[in-house]
Amino acid sequence: MEKGYERIHQPELRNHVVSAEEAASWIQDGMTLGLSGFTRAGDAKAIPFALVDRAKTEPLKVNVYTGASLGSDVDKLFAEAGILNKRLPFQADATMRKKLNDGEFYFVDQHLSHTSEMLRQGTLDKIDYAIVEAISITEDGLIIPSTSIGNSAVFVEYAENVLIELNMAQPTSLEGVHDLFSLEKQGERGPINITQPEDRIGEKGIRVDPAKIKGIVFTNQADSPSPIVPPDEETKQMADHLIRFLENEVEAGRLTKNLAPIQSGIGSIANAVLHGLLDSDFEDLKVYSEVLQDAVFDLMDAGKVNFASACSITLSEEKMKKVFANFEEYKNRLVMRAQEISNQPELIRRMGLISINTALEFDIYGNVNSTHVSGMKMMNGIGGSGDFARNARLGIFVTKSIAKNGDISSVVPFVPHVDHTEHDVDVLVTEQGYADLRGLAPRERVEKIIDNCVHPMYKEQLREYYEEAKMRGGQTPHVLEKAFSWHTRFAEEGTMLEKKPSYV
Amino acid sequence: MEKGYERIHQPELRNHVVSAEEAASWIQDGMTLGLSGFTRAGDAKAIPFALVDRAKTEPLKVNVYTGASLGSDVDKLFAEAGILNKRLPFQADATMRKKLNDGEFYFVDQHLSHTSEMLRQGTLDKIDYAIVEAISITEDGLIIPSTSIGNSAVFVEYAENVLIELNMAQPTSLEGVHDLFSLEKQGERGPINITQPEDRIGEKGIRVDPAKIKGIVFTNQADSPSPIVPPDEETKQMADHLIRFLENEVEAGRLTKNLAPIQSGIGSIANAVLHGLLDSDFEDLKVYSEVLQDAVFDLMDAGKVNFASACSITLSEEKMKKVFANFEEYKNRLVMRAQEISNQPELIRRMGLISINTALEFDIYGNVNSTHVSGMKMMNGIGGSGDFARNARLGIFVTKSIAKNGDISSVVPFVPHVDHTEHDVDVLVTEQGYADLRGLAPRERVEKIIDNCVHPMYKEQLREYYEEAKMRGGQTPHVLEKAFSWHTRFAEEGTMLEKKPSYV
């Protein structure tokens, strides 16, 4: 048997093995594709590459739906090839970012739990081809996903055709870690019977109508490693503030030393902050998150975290080697789920998650911008932060108080794009301190935010804005004609700082 | 037996009957009160009045938590008496509005499903006295609420002391319509086993530790009637557009003629729009909402709606007489629940509600302001609109395209307060038409919104803003220094219209 075929345990399906080029040749201009992949993990690789090759010689535009961001430069190549009509629900590639901000294609920035419901409802274009990475296909035809599940199951269920990339570079020891469960349409479904992160309710793979499987492609390429930046002095301070806040919660009797299941957002800052829990007194922690980054495995190694649930595992190169070489050690403490289960409002609310996500900037009343630089340019997307913050026990947002050596303050009078409203934001953390906004009116929040979160270089300037605003009165005072003046000053003068800060 | 005592079926509790004045005398300066009442229905009346009287002769400040807005001028009297330190989570009284905007007390504008979780967590000040209206107390000590449940059950459960107002003016036929169910703390609870609006999972009254009942007061005052404005030409057009949208959904196979359970927001416009369904072909409809206003009973009378669930019944004077005189006719087609169940993310998502709420204004990308006039002055509050829009099948917002005879456009470049982000808003409806934003990128949404929803007097002006914004590029183009120019022009010149609209 040729190498790879042994991963197809259902013999009839072995006839479907084709080259990536052949599979890609079936995709037609105007089609909609549903690709596996969530934060660089478990993405389809070979067929997208072949599709990009095809686009060099013929006009080709497709819609691309995914779980979240792709690795392997697929989003970069798609964007460069001009192959996209519409892309959703998330991306995190610099080239794609530039081109979508230039208006070269449409990007729809969605809550990551919403795409699947829209597919079920039929409100998104129907998927012509689901293209999903897998480690194997079982005897009874279950597709065993690799390092992410994301939207793969719902793509397979609602697609006209299914293409499978069997990736030899992904560890077969992943088999058994997944928990797949098909939700009925809204109005026809019952409760989702998960009450703790470790509960399993489904099967170990994606059930698929075999008639829909049009092709199986062998690949052999590891996931792109996550470019995790190590903790620095400021992320360490942020972690310390967060720990202090959580310790106060324990002291007040609102949490125990086990806290509550933790969700932590994507990226270096969130990873670094989570990493800080290593130095805390909390114990027997559980994680119920979208993505497991390096920090979660460090916390597991240290005996701090004893169970973790997510829809994707996204690691640095070093960590990837270590974790997958010893995956059996972690497996009984892990479960991977579809992103609509990891990000499900029902479960987030029921379990009362502690949700920690990264903000680009926030304003004096606690509204958060997670997506748009200067209010106009998309960074990555809202991701799951809205699924979590709205429904969690604690919606916590973290960011450094300044950027670009102080030319940008991350705390501003008015955020020029709102992703999380004052109603959803409970706690804000910068390296300066934390502001606990729960149960506070806007005029109370301002004081906490300015006192605790703003960098000293911007404190007085922000207080001046607020003092002027207060003269105008209202529940939420503002000076509308100056609300975005910090952003326009940055655009014109390269800094949000007034020319001569009065504290100089 | 003195009149009223027959409503206290547990004999020992009859010793607790006191005057409202005596009950009010127990409340001390600095305490926190949890009052029944949701959108003018089922509010505690006598003890609040007595408290206001006390405040005339002694300094008294309290925190007041409720379900939502109160009737019987209680919020007006509280505000005038200067009795408030903090008020949450909603209000709708003109005097209170003025005083909170003047900064006389703190108002915390919360998602209506969140207050109960915060009480359970211990993140709000502990309630010293729950004061709840009831129609009776059963033999086994259940408190049978009146025309609203709101937060009453959780107030009773978490308060130190409980005061009950037995209101003789409320119909005893309400007994049996309520469904009360105590949620465990987050992390300790299971699924909420409601899959259809008619499912009942609890008891007919609020279970209470009898030792906490400190006083029972008799009252005899009807709820304040709802000031429902009859449908006008524009609300009729809005209803027609909404029906057309829903008919298209049926035609596309995304909904059936029974649609999906409907939630409709508070107020005249939402009521009028819902009223419009009388003239539709939809049938066997179900309602799963916060509040039932007149329109729902008209739809029941017409055989359009066959079941309705809510946490409050708020009717006009005429309708109140008719419905409560014949309540047995409606009772088996109604259930009343706590507001955390009517507004529960788990259930809203599971059942896939069609959610219809009122916007103050929205912007060219579909961000909605529901709360702040000119971005600063609180109108009423977000209410449950965020609980619903985020988690519903369809988040629909309705508003008239202009206000103040055209000096205000309800569609603006940038909303000066965001309550619902672009991620949560699916469909916008004005009397001009509807914009279906599902699956659209920001630059696609602008076109639909300007073409379909904007009043002709503002169309060109809005297009000019967008054309200038587009030159700056980005996923979500804006001209930040002009983003609020419509609002500042209104503040300075009394109109959002540019002096000489180019179409003149």
C-alpha cells in the first residue's frame, strides 16, 4: 500500500485519492469554499496552493470561509493572487490586511460562533467545496481532524462537495482528542449538555455523507508555528495586575482558588498574561477557550491547569515539537471542539467563564476597539472576543497603555470603532493597573480608568478632555467635536500628545 | 377576616401585615433595595411612596435595583425626592432622565439579563430589602407575582429581608401563569430545559425563606397604563417593509409561515410594527419576549399568535380592562418568566428568535445607538435589546428615518454612542425600506443602508460623507474629523441638514 493510504481506513474511499492540482481543477470561478483552519492550525494547505497556481493563468474569484486565520501563508497567497471575492470570518495576515483595507475584496468580520448558524439558516452563500485537513478517515467514515476543528464540521455538513487533505505531518496521536457533535437547526435543537470543560458529548470525528467526498489529497507539511513573543516587563506587570484582581475576587468570596474556566484570546499579549498565572497561588484551573497557545501547556506542565478545552491548538515551533512528541501525556486532559461549541453563548454563560481578550484601545467609559486601527483599517477581526465578553462571568480586556513609544495612547476619549460596548466590559488591564468597572455608572468608570489604566504621559490630557466634557453634562459626557481629536492629531502630527503637554 | 388577609393562605404570615409607612420606616439610609416592576407592570407601589414621604423630613439615600422601568410615577418621585444614590438597570421616566443626566445620581445601564448574575456572583451591593408586588401567598408560602416577574425572584432569593405588597387591584386570575425556576450559580448549573416558548420548567410562584419576610402590605392600585401611541402612516410602512423582508425569507426557504419565536422591544414603534403582522399571511406565530404589549393580544385575538412568553405584561388602559376581564381566555396561551429566562442567551440562541428592537439612530455601517441622545444624554437604557440582538437568529432594528420634522436624520455617518455593533445588527428598517446586512462587508452595507433606509432629504448629504471617507480607504472608511459633524451641527444650528442641501 502506498504511503498515506493506511490512514484511509474505509477501503472504498481509497479510490478518491487525487493530486492537489486535480482537486483544485474542479473548483470553478464564483464558487464558495469552506476551509479548515483556525489561528494557523489545521488549515488546508495543498489544494489552496494549487488553486493559487491556477489563478496565475486563468481568472478565478472565490469566496473563502474558514474557522479563523490561516497559516502556511495561504491568506497571503490568496490575497496576492487576487483570488478573493469575499473572505470571512477572520484573518491575521499582513498582506491580506493591506489588500482588504485597500478594498480589493470584501472582508466580513463576524463573531466566530455566528458563521455556522448562518450556514444552517442559509443566509450565507452555499459552500460548493469544503476543504478540510485531517489525520485519518476511520473505518466507519469519520473524518478525524488535525490541530483545529474550527468550522470544519459544519462546512462538511453543509457543503455540496468535500475534499480532504490527509496531512502526514500531523501526529496521529491526535485521534481521540476531538469531540464532534452536530447541532440541529435553531428551533429544533435541545440543550447542549456540557456543564464542565471536560464533558464530552459527541464522536471523535466528523460524520460525513460518503457520496459528498470528491477527493482525498495527501500532504506533508506542519502547521505554521505561532510567532509567540515572550513575556516582557509590561506583560508581566499586566499579569500581576490581573492576578491581584483575581486574588481580590477570591478574598471577597466571589471566586475560589480554582477560579472559573478561563478563556484567553489569541496573540502574544494574551498568551503572556496567561503565562503569568504560573506565579499565582491559583490551582486546579480549567481552561475553556478557543485556542490553546503555549501558555496553557506551560500551565499544564506546572500542574496549574488540569483540563483544557478549545477548538484549536496553536503553538510556537519549540512548543509544537515538545507537545506533539509527548501528546499522550496531555491527551486525557484535553478536548477539542467545534468553534460554535467553544464559543457558544449557552456554555459561556452557564459555566461563567473568565474571559481575557486583547484590546487595541479603549475609551474613558470602557468601550473597546478590538479591530480597527484609527477606526478605519482592519487589523485582524473581532474573533471570538464578542462571543465571550457578552456572555462571560468576567469580560476582561488587556492592552499596553501606550504604543509607538508613546505617540499612541491606548486609552482615548472615544474609540473610533466599537467592538465591545460599555455594557460588556467588566475589567480593563494595562501595565499601569486595572479598572474594575462592574456595577459602575459611566462617570464612576472614568475615574477608575484614568486613575488606574492610563499612562502618566496622557493622564492630564485625558482628564482635561473629561473636565471639558463634564461641563456639557449627560449620563456619558463628551465633547463630540474633540472626541476623535487624538486620532486626527496622530494622523496629522504623528502623535496623540498635544504639542506641549502641560505637565512638562 | 379583614379584607386582603384571604390572599395570605399561610396563616402564620398574617401576623406580618403592616402599614406601608411602618415597612418603609425599617429602610435605612445607605441601604440597597430590590423592587419588583418591569416596564410599568407589577411594580411595588405603596412602600416606595411611603419612603418618598419619609425623605421629606430626613436625609435618605438608597440604591434602587428593579426589573426595568417602574410605573406609578415611582421613578419620578424617587428622582424628585433626591432619594437615589444608584439606580439600575433601566428607567423610562422623564424626570428621572433629566436628573440622571444632570448627574444627580448614578444610573447603571445594564443588559437586563445581567443584573441577576451579578447578584449571584456578589458583584453588586447586597440587597437589604426586596420589595415585591404579589397577588397572593400560597399555603406553602409561594409568592405569586402580579403582572411582571422581572428580577423579583432573584431579589427575594438574595435579599436580607423581604417585603410583600399584596395588590388587591391585580386580578387573582393571574395565578398559574407564572413559571419560576431558581438558577444555580454559574459553574454549578445545568442546561435550562426550555426548547419552545410554551415549555414550563418551574413553580407557579417565588419560593422564599419565610424567616426573611419582614412585612406584608396591602395595596389597591392598578398598574400605570402603557402610553401606547396608535400606528401611524410611517409605522405602517415600517411594518410593511418588515413583512416584505420576512416574506422573502419564507420564499427563500429560510423560514416557514410560522416564522420563529418573535421578540419585540418596548415602546410605541415596536408595538406598532408588531401590530402590522395582523395584515400578514404568517400564522401560528409564537412570541418569546420580554414584554407583551397590546399588539400581542391583538394578534392572539386575531388567531395569528397562538402562544406568548414574557416577563411582563404592559398594556394600555383600554386593553388592560379587556384582557384582565377575560384573562382565563388567554391564560393557557401565556407563560410569564423571570427576565433572566426571557432574556437568556442560551434560549435566545437555541430557539433562534426573530428579535425586533427600536433604535434611536444607526450609522452607515449598521452600528446602532439605542440609548444616548446626541451621544451624551441617556434616554431610557439598552434594556434587553443587547441580550436579544447578539444571540438571536435575526437582530432587527427599527426607527423612523427622520425626527423633529427632518432636523434630525436617524441615519448618520457615525453614531455617537454604540449599543449594538455592526457584528450584531442583521436588518435595519425605516419607513423608507429595509437593509438586509447579513453576510455583507462594511462597504457593501453602506450602499444598502443609503439606498434603502435614509430619508431623501439626507441621502445626498450622507453619500457625500461616504464618498469623502472612501478616499481615505480602509475596511470601514470614515472622515473622523467630520464623523460627528451632523450631531454638532444639530447642537449649534438646530438641524443636521447642511445649510443649502445640494438637491434644492
